Amino acid sequence: MTEECAVASVLGMLEEREVVARVWVEGLREEAARLAEVLEAAEIELGRRVIARGRNWLRPWPCPPPRRLP
């Protein structure tokens, strides 16, 4: 194998690895975007639950009102 052929072979291998890496990075970006959406939805739901819990603390205990005696 000549030196020129070896260099071309190495360059071809590097280009192939670059393509694989680009595909991998794109997949990771898509997954990160999906997870960001899931996280945002979870944060919104958590906020709703915290607000609901806060409202429940403001209410009196869920006991029936006292009865008046005749």
C-alpha cells in the first residue's frame, strides 16, 4: 500500500466516523428537546399541585359544620 493510499484510507475512515458522530449528536439533540418538553410539563404540574396544596391549607379542616342543639 502506498503512502498516498494509506492517507486516503485514513481520511475515509475519519469522514465515516464524523458522519456517525453527527448522526449521534443529532439524536442526542432530539432526545434533549423531548426531555426539555417533559420537564416543562412536569414543572407546570408540580406548580399546580403546590398551588392546590396551598389552597387546601387555607381552608378549614374538612369537617362537617357543628350541629346546633335544639
